[in-house]
Amino acid sequence: MAEISRRKLFAYSGAVGAGGVAAGAVLPRASSAQTSEPAGSATSIANQRLPFYGAHQPGIAAPVQAQGWLTAFDLKPGSTVAQLRTRVRTLLRDWTSIAATTMAGRPLPSADDAMAYGRGPGALTVTVGVGASLLTKLGLGHQIPAALAPLPIFLGDEIDSASSDGDLALLVAANDGLVAVHALRAMQRRAAATTTQRWQTNGFGEAGGVMPSPTATSRNLMGQLDGTGNPKPGTAAFDQTVYVPSTGMPDWMRGGSYMVYRRIRMLLNTWDALDRRQQEVVIGRDKVTGAPLSGGTEFTAPDYEKFDSSGQLLIPPGSHIRQASAEFNSGATIYRRPFSYYNGVRGDGSPDAGLMFLAFQQNPAKGFTIIQQRLAGADTLSTFIRHEASGLFAMLPGCAKEGDYLGRALLEGV
Ligand code: HEM
């Protein structure tokens, strides 16, 4: 318990159990005897609860979650813009209510399918975003943030438009698949009358209990520690990288963030043909410890000017961390929060696997785009990956308090 409680975002379940019941929960919850089990036990996962209300949507800074689904929707045509705005307003109100209820581990007040009956929230988060196309359809073209300008086409892109973009994006993640899908299904059912689902993708992270410590860096399917160079949630550097500040424009995005989604396939068979040393040279870090090849431990700052005895740069010119680092990208920083995917094999027998790559930032033009423009041309890792789907969404500011709803400033402030 003590270990997990270091993740300050979680409210724990002495809290959850009692609070849930007081708030009218009817589902059976963990008994107090169960909640004294150690961190990482089944019970402690059931009781992980992230607060829904706050300045930011909690799914952005949430600790790594075991399962994640990203779904995009398009509005069905309506006869008038006013009608469409009303539809979106009621949809966002209802989504807000479903998100708040399921994240608290409570059953939905009506038509709950019981899919997660008796299950704890398992760190469930529901994060909602809008695409530029939604604002155009709602007659709010003048409210489209400059930061939502379409991403350029990058060298090597093989983007499938049918599984890219969309009017609305929904990221549902939890430490349990059933709990996540319960919330997702409820939101999909609610959206069905006024939207069509454009695409859906899913991935997985590591469940807290499997990692050496609750704050350890996750591994990806290439076997690397992925996330070392990220700004850390809870720090000023994180807030400055990720969230639109209180003075930012447009005002309806203050406290929100821009999410770039890329489905990046890993050519794992080609990658596996490299030996460990070759793989480390591609990234610029030790595969096991995550330490930069210039020396030290995982969190030692890379020394990009250090040479070996034969005069070679220890972190090679084409290595991923050199090409991606803020130092060589005019200070551009992003917060990467990927999920892995592994969906069987393609026609040629090679794995359909990779990263459901999510990058959060204040403005993609000063973050993802600058970095990706460089990576696409100069990163050795490009040989082993393919960008196959893409999306850019304005992830709404948090819902400050009960009675409020996600997107209110957008829909009522205009
Ligand atoms: C399948 C694709 C990718 C893989 C496997 C991958 C893997 C990694 C790994 C292992 C690291 C070093 C550890 C860390 O700091 O997390 C890293 C760092 C980084 N990656 Fe990637 N990455 C991928 C795609 C991307 C993309 C598309 C971008 C942005 C456009 C990006 C941006 C970064 C940044 C900014 C860092 C930190 C660099 C620093 O230390 O300053 N990566 N990535």
C-alpha cells in the first residue's frame, strides 16, 4: 500500500471503499481486510481510483496502465449547426457523467450491462478530445486553435486515412481490460445515435505489480525501457510541456493538451536480426539498464560529445535519443505515453505489432512535428518502424467539479 501511495494521483481505498458506498454504490467492494493486502495484489489493483474532477483530465498524467483503447467518432450529419451543437453538448454531458461514475467504480445509474459488476475501478481513466473537423461541423471554425493545424506528411509516412483523424477521440485505459471495456461500451452506446465510429485501436502497458517498482520505466516490444527521457508528471517541466497555460488561447483549451496519435508498426523480425549491441547503437541506450551509451545509469544525462578510444561518438549520430532530444530540436519537448499492440501476423507472416504512440504537448508544431521531421530523415530507428495511422486531437481541459461537463467552455463560451 505504502509503495503505491507514492503515486499521488491515486486515491486509496480506505477512501474508495467507504467513499464509494457513501456515494451510493451498490456494487460489492473489497472488504477492509482485503485492502490491507500488499501493493500489486489483486485487491490493491481493484481499489486504485483516479479522481475524475480537476484542472486536467487525469488520463494524461496517470501512471502506466495495463490496457488502453483509443476510439474516434464522426458526427452524423444534422439538419442545422444549432442541432449539431445541441447533440454534441448532450453527448459530452453524458460522457462526463459516465466517466465520473465508472472512474469512481460505481455502477451506471441506468442500463448498466453489469460487465464490470463487482469490479473495482482499477485506475480507470476516460480522456476525451476533439478534432478540428468537429469545430468546423459545429460552425466554430474561428475557434480552431492554431495548434490543431493538420500535421504535415512526414518522410516515410504510410498513413491509412480510414484509421486516422476523426471528430471526437476517446481514450479509455485501466489496469483491467474488462473494467475499461465496460466504460468504453457505455460511452459507445451513448454515442451511437449521433455519431458513427470511425476507428478503434487498442494496446497494453505493464500492470503495476509486474514492474520492479511502481515508478519504474515501462518496456516496449523492442525490449527497450521507453519513457526515461520524459518529463515527470507532477513537475513544473511536465506542466509546461503538456498543458495549455492559464493565459493560453483559445481560452476553452486552458488546462487541456494536444495529443498526437501515431500507430507505429515495429518491423520486429528485422529488429530481432540485430544483436543486442547493434540494437543499443540504434537507440543510444543500454537495452537492459536504459543507461545512455555515454555511461552512467538510466537517468544520467546523455553526453552527446563523448568519444570512445577510436574517436567514435559513444552516442552515434543517427541514434534515436540524439535525434529526438530537445538539445538538437530547438528545445522541442513532448510527453510520450504509448501503449504496445500485438495483433497477430500480416500476410507475409511478420508480426503486426508496435506502438500506439501518444504524445502530449502544449503545441504539436513546437513539439511532435519538429521532432518527427528530424527523426523521419535522420533516425536509424526509422528503418525498423512504419507510421501507419495518425491523429491530432485537442484533449479537453479537466472537469472542475460535479455538475460541470467536459467541453463546456467550448460549447457554452461561444
Ligand atoms: C516505435 C517507435 C519508437 C520507439 C520504439 C521509440 C523508443 C524510444 C526509446 C527506447 C527511447 C529512449 C528512452 C526514453 O527516453 O524513453 C526514446 C526516447 C525518445 N523518443 Fe522515441 N521511440 C519511438 C518513436 C518516437 C517518436 C515518433 C517520437 C517523436 C516524434 C519519439 C520521441 C522520443 C523522444 C523525445 C525521446 C527522448 C529523447 C531524450 O532523451 O531527450 N520517439 N524513444
